[in-house]
Amino acid sequence: MSESTQHPFKLEVPPLQSKTTGLRGMIKDFFDRNAAIFKGLVILCLIGLLMIPMSLIRGLINEREHRQVEAIHEVSSKWANNQNISGPIISIPYIEKYTEEVDGVTKTKERRKTAHFLPDNLSVNGELIPEERERGIFKVAVYQSKLQIHGDFKYSTFTSLNIEPENILWDQASMALGISDLRGIEEQVQLNWESEQSYFDSGLPNSEVLQKGISTPLAIQQGDTKDYTYPFSFDLNLKGSQNIYFVPVGKETTVALQSTWKDPSFAGAFLPDDRVTNNDGFTADWKVLHLNRNYPQSWIGKKHQIGEAAFGVNLISPTDNYQKSERSVKYALLIIALTFMVFFFVEVLNGKSIHPFQYILVGLALCVFYTLLISISEHLNYNYAYIIAAAMTVVLVSLYARSVFKSFPLALLTGGVLGLLYAFLFTTIQLQEHALLIGSLGLFLCLAIVMYFSRKIDWYNIRGKKEMALE
């Protein structure tokens, strides 16, 4: 029998695939269909890992800022620290009589107390002459001040506490002026009190109101008329560092300051009523009433603390290089994520395969931007430092993208997007008061662009698109 006639109904059965081969194929097909999802997860993990060097950069900023503070403290300790001027305050001791029962017998005893009085009017007119001292790479703002202080006390103020006149020790009255750092006094301070002159001495008669300062005895006559006024005046030439503050002790306190410092920061309990700041410096005028503060014109002992009402000016730029760098680091996650997104879209839409190690190199380049910014800004203006650091980073990433994508237009696109991101970050840092608004609008625009370019992507057929692109 021939072969053709044998077993006419025999079926050809294909060989069975092993279970292992079938399962492996299913897994491979699953990964192929979800390649974009897994690549996105890998990129998210890489972004998380890059936050580790960013936290180290934050620590670097804090360390450099701490060194700046140490430099300021070192220079200030040799020149004079910031100055807080309180007063003048007149202190008059008196004898208080009281009764005390001892062993059933009532006895009259005496104890010494001190009453403190503030002036009715106080005017301070002054000029701050700023200088910049250097400690290594750090600059410290110091100043010399020339202050003219004058005002008056009324006799009625001394009788406002209803102390028996015969118990008041008028011959021990003194005037005190609080100065936080006495090393800043450059010349003798002469008090003009009515028609008499006297010199202040170092130290205070007591520490009930002031802790540091100078004082001088006063001549106050008992029994002057109620409306009798004691005018006073003195000049104070005082050195200090960074800021100068005044405590409003007058029933009406006025302070007028002028300086050639171009970037003042007015601070404290009261802001100036009038101020002018330009390239020639600043002028500022304050007027504070006794109704604006939380202590009276006279009291006994330690009843009130007056330091909380201080106001003045800081000779420090409101936002220095380290503060700006700290703010820029807050946007690092956004910059890295959007840059990685550009690489990811190029990979998806153009069939380019990018290894995770290449993502890491790009991320590290973005991290190095901040170290460049910090180091360069210590020697140049912050804006110039930002432009140099951003340009270096954009050029580096663009050249690397050119070698990865093998395409000059794609590399140019990557550099352009990164340049726009750094320009956006620079604008946000400069606009302090509108930073949140600009940042929110920028994030919304970025999200809109991503949604626009990803609207037609078939995320379940990424693998197929890559193969077509390779063909």
C-alpha cells in the first residue's frame, strides 16, 4: 500500500508548547503593553533618589549661612554690636514708710524704692554713616551714627505718683540712657539740663528698667511750679553693626534718620510714617505717642518693661544670596521632574531608548546647578551668578541630549525647555510678594502643555510605536 493511501483520516497535531514558554510570553507581552507605565515608575524612583543630594545641598546652604553669621558676629564683636537706645529715663529714689506687727507690737519701718519717669517730649535726629567690612568672602554692614537727642520733662510728672514730697530724695535723682553695647560710644556724652552741663558716666543707678547704659546725677528742685518744664539735650556719636533701634519713651516721640544705605529694612513695633528710599540712600521719620505703647509715663520699681516697643532700621538687604538660594532649592523637584518629562516624551514620541543611568546623569547636572549658584553668588552679584550657573547647566544638558538623541533639533528643544524653566524660576525668586501667584500660574501652564502633547498618545501601544520608529 502506498503512502498516500495510508491513514486517510490522520490529523496533523502541532507540538504542544511548554507551560513555562507560555507564561514567559504572557509576562513579556504584559511588560511590552505597559512599558510606559513601568518606565514612568522608574523615573519617579530616580527623582526620589535625586532628592537625597538636594537635601545635602540644603545643608550646604545652611552651613554657609551659619558661617556668614559667625563672620558677622566676629566683626561686630570687635566693632560694636547692633544698638538699642532706650531713654532718657529719670529715676528718683524715695523712702516708703509702712507698719509691721512684731510680737504683737506695731512698728513703723522704712524701705527704699525708686520711681521712674519718662519725658513729655523726645526728639531724635540722626545720620547713619554705613560701611562694609570684610571677613573672608563675607561682607558685614557696620555704621557710625551721629544723633542729636533733645526733649523735656515736666515737674508735674514727678508728682504724678502721689508720693509724699518730704520722702523723696531729690538730691539723688539721676538720668539714665540705655545703650545695648557701650563699646560703640565714640565721644564723651555731655548733658545739657536747663542751664547746667554734666557728663554721663558708665553704669546705671539700678537695673529695674535698663540693663546696660550710662547715667548722670540731676539737679531737681523740690517745690517747682506744676507746669515747670526741664529741657534737656545731648549729642550721641555711636558705632554699631547691622541695625539701630529706638525705644519710644516720650509722651510724644519723634525720630528722623537719614543715611546713604540703599537697601534699608524697617522693622520693630512701628514702621516709619514717611520714608524715601532711592539710589542716594534713605530718609525715614517716625512719630509714636504714649497711647501707642503698653506702659505709662511713670511707675515704681520693675513694674514695666519697655523693650518690646522698640523700632528702627536694619542695614541688611531683605533677601540675601543664601535666602534666594534656599528659595530656589524649593523648586528643584519641579525642575527635575519637568526636565525628565521632556526626555520621557522624546523617548515615547520618537522611539528613542534612554537608559535610567542617563536620566541620573541629567539629574545630577541639575543638582550641580545649585552648588554653582551658591559658590558663584559668594563672589558675584546673585543675578549674575544665577545667569552663569543656568547657562552652564543648560549647555551641559543640551550637549548630552545631543549625544543621547542623535538629533540636534531634539537637543535644542531640550535646552530651550530647560532655559525657560530657569527663566521662570528666576522670575519667581525676584518677585517675592507675587511668588505664589507666579508659581501657581507656571505650574498650571506646565500641566496644560503636558496634557496637550500627551492627548493622542496610545499608552498601550508604546512598544509598537517604538518598533515602527526604529524601522
